[in-house]
Amino acid sequence: MKKLFLFLTLAVMSVCLVIPSQVFAEKVLKLGFGDPINSDQGAIAKQFKYLVEGYTGGDVKIQLFPGSALGNETEMLQNTRSGELDLCMLSVPNLSPFSRKINILTFPYVIKSMRDAVTITTGKLGAQWNDILQKEAGIRILAWTYSNFRHLTNSKRKITSMADLKGLKVRVPQNALMIASYEAWGANPTPMAWPETFTALQQGVVDGQDNPYIVNYTMKFQEVQKYITPLHYQFSLQPMIIGEKHFQKMDQNLKDILIRAGIEAQQYCVLFQMEESEKALQAMLDAGMEYSEFSDEDKMIQVAKEKVWPEYYDKVGGKDAVMEVVAELEKADKARQAQ
């Protein structure tokens, strides 16, 4: 774990900012997000708040609004783009209407590990996504929440193979790649807004959903779901964003503080995820959920790459755009193995 955290620290710390001592005009910045305060979104939000308020001597306050208190992710995104809301966190699929290329991050099985997740969001690739979103969506990424893989829960049956997914009604975000993935595996994906998900599971409108262990536990899905199955087709990345026009109107020292706090909160989020994910899984098992694993996820990988990837190359800027990201991940992985 120490070696992994060192790698993640070096990868995330791509800049080092010196913040001069300064008195800031009193300001309150609102940060909205969809998950509960005790989730990984809540963890990075609280750390970001602690850092910003510390670096500004308390002159700049970060006010947190968890649990979709300021609207669903699409609403928060629109309000952040316009500057009506200062900051928000949201899942990558909800950014896809504003950028075709960002959807590469949701290609099934592109990201294969936590190391891949950090590589794809820092350095050359991290700068690429930020540049694209600044130009196409008018937003800037300050930090990435590493929420881990989206593991499957359901109330119908134990899942041990791709065949067991046939006909299963699975809630998904409004993301074409996620929908296509489940359809290719024989399931029945149902797009649904995040705030509606718990009730839909409770009432049997859908059979299941997928999210990382911490999200599943803090959303209390163990109360309305019986089975949990690890799945590794998509690593959940949830950027913290600010409207670019809003950001550019800020004092330079405050800009530097927000950037630094974002980087350091992102590091903290990695450690939080590494320490808390398995605890969340165990808590759900203790609450009565049944655990099973796919015996043929390699087959699901093959289906995804042969049936889903080719259908979406043109929608994300072409096959070369996808292969460029894959090549960068493979290059980074070889470099780590050579160390």
C-alpha cells in the first residue's frame, strides 16, 4: 500500500504552488454533490474545505451541500457552468453531453486499476481532459474523486456469470456506453436520475444498480438489495469542477489556493478509498448481503471490446483517440513494472 500511495502522490503532485501570505476578502463558496456527507465525495469535499479555509485563514469559507441538496448532477453542472453555483462534483457520464472525448473515460474496461485511474487523470492525459472541458463546456477540473469500480448490486438473484445478467433491470446514468455495455451482456439497462435510484430499487422499478462499495454502503443500498457482485467494467471518476469564467474572475492568489487544495484533496481521496472501500463491503455483508463473483468476466471484456467499442469510436473522436489513451496507460504500466 505504501508503494502504491507513493506512486499516486507523485502522479497527482504535478505542480507545486507557493501561496504567499495575504488577507482575503470574506467569501463563501458553495460546493454541491449528490452523495451523502459520509461518502467518498463527502471525504474529498471536507478535505477541500479544510484546506481552503486553512490556506485563507478562514476568510474564504466552503459551504458543503451533500445529498443532491442543490439539485441533481445535471442541474448542478448547468448552474456551475453559469457561475450561479461555485463548485460541484459529478460523475463523468453526466459531462458527456458537453464533450465527446471525455466519454473515453467510460469505455468499458479501459481503466483496469487504481493506478490506471490516476494515470488517466493526471499528467498529459489529465491536462488533456481539463483543456477539452474548459474549451467545450466552460468548466475547469480542480480535483478528481477516485470512487473505485462500479460494483453490481441487485435484489433478484446471485450473479456468477454473464448469463445471469439476462433480463436484469439495472439502473444506469444517462450514458450511452454504459447502456450499450449492459445490453451487450443481455441485461436491461434503465437510465434514471441518481436521486430517484433508492426509491426505484425499494419499489422494484429496477432490480439493481452499480456503484463503488463506499457509495453503495453510504446510500444504504444494503437495505433494498440482497446480492453484490464485483464488476470492473468502469472505474467511477467524479471530478470537482468550477465554472471557468467564474474562476478567471477570482484573485490570482485565490486561484492558486483552489488549485493547490484540489490537488491535495485528490491525494487524500486516494488514501481514503484505499482504506475505506473494503470496510464498506464488509459492512454490507454484515448487514446480510450475499457476495458472489463473475466466473467469466474475461468473456464480458471480450464482448465489450468487440461489440461496444467499435460502435462508439466515432462518437468520441475516432478509434485513434481511444487507442492513444490505451497506449498511454500501457506505457505507464510498463514503466512501473520496469522500476
